[in-house]
Amino acid sequence: MKPLQLLLLLTCAAFVLMAYFVFEVMLFRLSCSLAKLPRPTVPKSVGIVFAVLFAGILTQGALGGIVTEAYLAGGYPLWEAGLVAFCLGLPVHMLVCAGLHAKLMTIHLTDGIAVWVIEKSIKFGVLLVGGSVVGLVFLLGRG
């Protein structure tokens, strides 16, 4: 790969990551407003979102690794490990993220859980609408 191609690839990857991070910060601020909590400043929101994403990745990765190793040791099919890790990881992710929200924003844990639920509901709605549009385009293209 030529250096210019590598630079272009890295620039595109950085742009996509930055766009995703901006989306996460905007979603966090919107979720705080919808939960009737005071919206933190933009720099504080960036810090909270960074901490929550980092902690969420660490906990989900650790739990996924533990479940995968347990499945390998037990001789169970690995395709189930991802599903089990997701189902086990969701409440753990909620507690970690809500706890960080609560601690960093000095609010109650239940308010942090409300922010987390609102965030996940909006993300699920966006995913559902996007998937529906892709499915519709696919079905219309076949006709």
C-alpha cells in the first residue's frame, strides 16, 4: 500500500470515528434533556461520553472473554457465546454506564439509569429505521 493511500485510509477512519463520537455526545446531551436532568456543558459531556465508552468497552470485552473461555472449556458451540455475552453484558453495561453518569454528574443512580435507557432506546430506534430502509431498498430492487 502506498503512503498516500494509507494516509487517505487513516483520514477516513479518523473522520468516521470522530463523527460517531460527536453523535454519541449529542445523543448523551439529548438523553439528559429528555430525562429532565440538567445538561452538562459540552466539554464535560465529551469527558463523560469518553469515560462511558471506554468503561463500556472494557467491561463488555472482559465479560465476552470470560463467557467465550467458559464456552470453550465446556465444549459448547461458540455461536452461542456471543448471544449469552450480550444478554449478560447488557445489565452490567447499564450499571457501569449509569454509575459513571451518576458519579460524574453528581445525580442519583436511578437518573443515570434513565439516561442510559433513553440513549439505548434512541439508538435502537435509529437502527430499526435504518434497517427498515435498507430492507425496503433491497426488496424494491428485487422487483
